[in-house]
Amino acid sequence: MKVRVRAAELGHGEPEHHIVSVGGRALTVMLRRGARRTLSLRVDERGPRVDAPTDAALDSIEGFVRAHADWIHRHVARIAQARTEAAIEIADGTRLAVFGKPCAVRLVTGRRAAAWCDDDREMAVLSVPAASPLPALERVIRTHARQWFEQRVRFHCERLGEPSPPVALSSARRRWGSCSRRSGIRLHWKLALLPVDLADYVVAHEVAHLREMNHSSRFWALVARLYPDFRSARAALRARAGCLPEFVIAAGPGGTPGDMSQ
């Protein structure tokens, strides 16, 4: 099946779904036209996307996609595998790390709210309602994440001699964090589920923006001052882009797959 869309029907910068027939299989790509001279192709968690000149013929665009079909399929498969690996199955006794702290999840029948029990033990215990574990687990981790982020923002701000701004949590699809002089720093709550050094790099990155609202050499010098090994952390985060950790109910005895958390 091939869907033809007239060039005039595509607005500048407005992505449109386009289906290209490749070897008898339908491949859906996002097509966006704009003021550019060449065709470009990228694949992320949203799928393949082609950026094309405004006047590029659809036959040329489709030929470009077909010529790179193998490359597209490899990257789509890689992202699908990464998503599978990022899934965290939640069952009674599941072990996970929150900012590097080992935690055991306990599903408690009759419990109405989640509880975090640490007591300076080697392993914390997260008790969540057995009837609805995923929302409760997210809430308790969000609460812990906000406290951790506030502490680390204060720490890095003190090193720069900057006042600590308000700190809020984010659930953005494509950003680990953001900084605004007006509203403060926002950090993705799922950083709590990544290695703690990566979470701290994001905090340092956003704190550096309090002084440099750009990505100039001055900004990166500030980041290096706060987090010297920022290049390694940045590369590790890029490798995880689009594959955020997701809680999923572990399959029951019948093998029924669980539902992803929202």
C-alpha cells in the first residue's frame, strides 16, 4: 500500500505521516518539509523521520527512504530492544535501585498508600498496595526524587555561589531537565532509576544554566567545574534517549503481560 500526498498539502514544518512501500512492506515515516536543500533521515523512539526541501518530489523522497531501508530497520529494532531492556517488571520482591540505593518492592494486600522504609538499612523497602502498585510506586519515588534533587541543587549552587532556585519534577518525553530564571529547575523523576552519577550530572548541567543560559564554551567550563567527567555522563544519557525506564506489572502465572505505567 502506498499513500500519495501532494506537496501542496504539506505545510512548512508540519510533519505528516507518509507510508512508503519497501519490498512489499509498508514503512511509515514522518515527513517534514522546510527551507533546506538536502534530504535528511533520523530514527528515534517516535519512528523514522525525513526532513526534506519544500519542493522535493515525493518520488525522490520515497527513493531516499528505500535506499536507507536496511539502516532504518536496524535502528528501529535497536530502539525496540532498548525499550524492552528498560522495562522494570514489578512483582512482590522486585529489586531496583533508586539513586543507587538498593530497594525491595513489597506488594501489600489491603494497603492504601505507598511507604518508603529506609532506617539506614543496606536495602530500603518500598511497600505499595497490591491492588494498584504502579501509581503508588511512582508517587513514592517522585517524593524521594524531589528531596534528592533539592539537596543536590543546593550542593551545586553553593559551589557556584548561586542561590538555590525552586525545584520541580518533570515527566517530559525527551528532556532530562530544564532551567528557567523565572520558574527554576525541572528534573525528570525517572532519573531516580538511572545510575546515580548520571542523575547528578543532569543536576549539575541545569545548575550551570543558572549562570549561562546557553551551551557556549563558558557554559561547558562551568559544567566541568561541577562535574569533571561530564563527557562520559553525557554520552551515557544520549545512549538512553527515548528509552526511559518503565514500570510494568510482571506477567502472572498464565503469562499475561502487564500494563505499562503512565
